Amino acid sequence: MKKLILILASMVAVMAADVAGEWKATAEGPNGSMERTLSLKVDGAKLTGETVSNFTGKSTIENGKVDGDSITFTITAKIQDNEMKISYKGKVTGKDTMTLSSETGGNSFEWKATRVK
């Protein structure tokens, strides 16, 4: 039974998308193009790391998960003196590409990300 559990755990780890590393993401916002850099780390199904943008600065990834080719996480971003939670969900669409959507305060944005090599 112990061996079966180890085999199944290994299979789940193999099926998870390889999202670890640096990513550059872009989206169109109300004032033009937005950019965000994602530095992602994966430990099993747990996703950690940080994001950086010119608009909101550096934010730590919270509640990050990897499930197959899907990822989810939240960040707490500071805009001027206000903090807000931004939720992201995404899907790996190729070895070095993924799409993400972010949502906060009724606003949503579609992001396209590519792995930095």
C-alpha cells in the first residue's frame, strides 16, 4: 500500500505543469499595456514566489496551487496607499507559454505570459 501511494504521488508530480522560473506577462488595461514579471517556485502542488510590476511594485504570491496545467494564486498589491487582493488563475498552454486572468474589485484582465530564457 505504501508503494502504491508513492507511485501515485510520483504520477501526480509528473502530470503537473512545469511553471517554475521567470515569466513575463502582458495585458491590456484601461490606460494601455501592462507588464508583470512572475518569479514562480513549485513544491509538489504548492506554488510560491513573487510578482513585480511598475504599477503595483513587488507582491508575494499567496495561496498558490498547481493542478495539472492549471495554476491559481493571489497577491496583495498596493496602489497608492490602498491595498487590494488580486486573484489569478491560469493555464499552461505550451512549454514556455501560459494564459492568466486576474480579478480584483470587479475588474478583470487577460494576461499572456512567456517564460524568460
